[in-house]
Amino acid sequence: MFSHIMVGANDIEASRKFYDAILGALGYGPGVFDPKGRCFWFTDTGVFAITTPINGEPATHGNGSTIGFAAANPEQADAWHAAGLANGGVACEEPPGPREGPSGKIYLAYLRDPSGNKVCALHRMG
């Protein structure tokens, strides 16, 4: 459904370190920078990126926004959460664990990145 997602970052290096850690826990390689200083993580199905805002204003998080990353299992979601906490992320929402959702049982782990963007790891438990 999506070709890419890009979020604003106030400290590109701190955010790159955070995303390298959490995306590395999901099996993805480190981000790569383009000539404009934006950092990208490429997959077969899409792209995730961080950038300082082009208007020169501070990056802000979207109130009510969450970006979810697919986890293969609850253990991978827990590793994702731990990697984020160890690399500048802040825990938010409930602790990692199973939840009941409209589509069945899911396992969720939530963090805020160094710029305040809310991200989660999600595993559909079937």
C-alpha cells in the first residue's frame, strides 16, 4: 500500500543510531545517506527514511500518529524494543505484550524515537 514513509528528525545522527538499532533487530541493514543528508532503509516492499525538515523548522511528531514495523514473532518485537531503549528511544504506551484487536490477537511494543515520533513493532499472533 505504501511506497515509503519519511519522518522528521532534529538530530539525524541520533535518529540514525536509533533506527539502525531497531530495524537491525528486525533483520534490516544500516541506513544509507543521500547527498542531501537524508537517511534511508530500503526493503523489497518499501522505504523508510528520516530527514531534517526542508523548511528549516524543528521536526515535530504527529499527535495521534504511529508507524508500525512488522515483527516475525514476540521475541523479535522484544529485541526491537530493547534495542530502541538502548539507543535513545523512550518507552510509551503499555509495556510490550499481547493485546486483543479487531483482527485477533497481536503482540505490540511501543517507543518514541529521539525526535518524539511514535513507532511500534507488531506481530500478528493468528
